[in-house]
Amino acid sequence: MAKVTDIVESLARPIVEEKGCTLWDVEYVKEAGVWYLRLYIDKEGGVSIDDCEAVSRPVSDILDEHDPIEGSYTFEVSSAGADRALKKPEHFAAFVGSEVEVKLYRAQEGRKDWVGALEGYSDGDVTITAPAGSVTFLKKDVAQVRLYVRV
């Protein structure tokens, strides 16, 4: 049986692309007892509230029509954001050389958070160039990788 996120992705992608955007990610998570279905979209030049609305209405309609999710959930469409999570190989490939923040499940060299330039990605392992040099984190140790935005 296909995962909810895969089904939603296949239903939503054509609509998102028709609206001039790309589908960055689909997330189906439970938070504080409520299920959320979130589409993260991207667009050259940035995503506006109008883009989110233009995608939200037709995707909501097709989800109602195909009904891939049992029970109730809250549906949201938003920008992938400047500090977007990198999850798929194509995400990592698109941002090689960019500064990222790697969050680990357990501390490595006394730290759980690492920031550096994304050097590579292979089968879930992430390599960055940190101030001390090149560091590779194994897939099993990586909780999350996000683009790092300096404020």
C-alpha cells in the first residue's frame, strides 16, 4: 500500500506545476493530537500568499474527490522557506555548496548542531565543510538538514 505522502504528491504535483510552482515536499504529521497535511511549494523568485491560495483550492478539491486519507486533517500549503529542510537526493544536489545546518540525534565531538557548506550527499550520509574541515555524518545519526540562514 502506498504512503499517504506519495499518493498526495502524485495528485498534487500536476496542479502545483500548472500554477507555475514546484512541489518541494509533502508532509503528513500528527501534532498535539491533530493530523496535518502540508504541501511545501517553491517558485523562482519566491512564493507569495497568492501562489499558496492558487494551489490550495484545486489540490483540496482533488483530495476531496480521491479521498486518500481516512479521518480528518488540517490541510496547509506554504512556501518551502529560506531555511527549508533537505530530505530528498535532489534537494541535496540542488544545494551543494550552500550553507546548511545538520542536527544530530546524538552529540558528535560534543555537539548536536553543525553548520557548514554542503559538500556531498550519498545514500543518506551528509558531508559538510565545517571550520575544522570536512565532516561526514552517517544517515543513522542525522535528525535533520536545513538550509542555514544567517540573521
